[in-house]
Amino acid sequence: MQVLSNARRLTRILKPQILLNSVPSDHKLIIYSQCHSLHSSSSRSLPSSGNYCFATVRDVMYSRTSKGSFCSASGGESTATEAVKKIYDDIIDSVNVRRTMAPNAWLWSLIENCKTREDIKLLFDALQNLRIFRLSNLRIHDNFNCNLCREVTKACARVGAVDFGKKALWKHNMYGLTPSIASANHLLSYAKHHNDVELMVDVMKLLEKNHIPLQPSTADLVSSICYYSDNWELMSKYSKKFLKAGVKLRRFAFDLWMDFAAKREVEIRLMKQHTLVSAFSCAKGLILEGKPLDAAAVIQLLDQTLPDTKKSGMVVELQKH
């Protein structure tokens, strides 16, 4: 009986060790009697029972090393693309292999470290995978908040990947992004810096299609782009849109409108003094100076101000030149 009792006691002692050694090393369970310290050091949600908290060795290693690894990536020890690739791989491994939601800190770090167009591609692929995981596993149908969308478009503008930035302005998208006027303003700021009128037009179309309300800051950016690109037609078009939307204009946008209108009035008065011959001579001189857009503007103004009885003469002058 004593031998049997000793055997049972030995079995109870050895059984936990056998169970622990029978699973892979990175999945061994560690029991913590105090869960608070683990949760405070890691944003990952871990199941708990009673006064004990269960976590894998990988969870513990993440809580100890994640902060340091992100600091080293942003500190320049590795190139930006390598840093983004590492974070991207961690996110994909988390949601597709281990089937656990990646910590929010990983996604924010991924956004901050984007330096190239390839980085932006990885960012949007990670967003799509996170969106799918949230829907299928967590049953979360809501999009990410608008702050994350704003930072994503900011990163797109920072590296010049504006085509990806425009994807973030669609109300229904596969990335779980929530578009806002703040996101659009980052793209408009990029358009202003690069004098990209086409991008401004595309952004304004997206705002209208996705029913994103206009703001005074948007009016400032759009007015500035139209003013410095000397595009009166777009200035007139968007000024009507802003007024119709009930946007309260700031002094900056209002001054640009008034200044542009005054310049336009002066141009019209000067054009009224031109004859067909003098107007075309002026346009020809502008072309020789390397200003074809200004030359086209002169002809356009002439067409608008010339009486209908004299417009037939424009064809003759065009054939001469």
C-alpha cells in the first residue's frame, strides 16, 4: 500500500511537467497570480479565470520586447522599409496564423514608419486583413475611428501615394477606414504644395460622392489652389459650392476671392480695349515667352467679351497664326 501511495504521489508531481513539455515551447502556459501587471504592459486581451491569468511565453516576450523593438525601428537602426515589413509580418502572423487580434500599437507604429510607396501598400494590406479578422472572428462591424483614417491619409500624402489616400475617402471601403474632412485636407494640402489642380478636383468629387460635409479649412485650401493656379472657372465653381453648403468662410478665403475677382475685372476691361489683331498679337507674344496657358486665357477672354458680330473674324485670325 505504501508503494502504491508513493507511486500516485510521484505521478501527481510528474504529470504537470509532462503536459508542459508536450507542447511547443512558444505555446507553453504560464500561470500568473497577478494579472494586472501583465495587462498593463501589453494591450493584448488575455482570458482570465478567478485570480489567475493565463498567457503564452510569446505573450510575455511581446510585453517585454515590443516597446524596445519599435523604438529601435524609429531610431534609424534599420531602414524604414525593413521596419514596416517587420511590423506588417507581425500583424499578418497574429491575425492569420495565431488567430488573435494584433495590438493597436502595432498598427499605429506601422503608419508612423511608412516612408515609401511600398510601405503604404503593406499598410493597406494590413488594414484589409485586420478588417476581415474583425468581421469574421470578433464580429465587429464598425470601421476604425476617423483619427486612424486621418493618420493613414497623412502618411499617404507624406510619401506621395495619393492614389491610396483617395481610397481612404470612400465611405464604403474594404479597409475599415472612416473618411472625414480632416483626411481630405491632408490630400488637399499635398495638392496645394505641388500645385496639383487635378488632384484637388478628384478630392472634391470624392467629398461630394461620399457626402462628407465641407469645412472652412477646406475652402481655404481649395481657394488657394485655384488662386495660385490662376483658374477662375474652378474658383467660381467651388465658391458657389461652399456658399451653397453654408460654409462660413474665413478671412483668408474671402480675401483670395475678392483679389481674384478684382484681377479678373481688370483683365476683362483690358480685353475690351483690344482688337482682334492686338489680342492675337498679345497671345503670340505670350507663346514666345513660354506662357501658353496665359495665351490661351487671352483668347478665351477675347471670345467672352467680343460681340457676336465680330466673332467670325476670330476664325480668320486663327488661320493666319
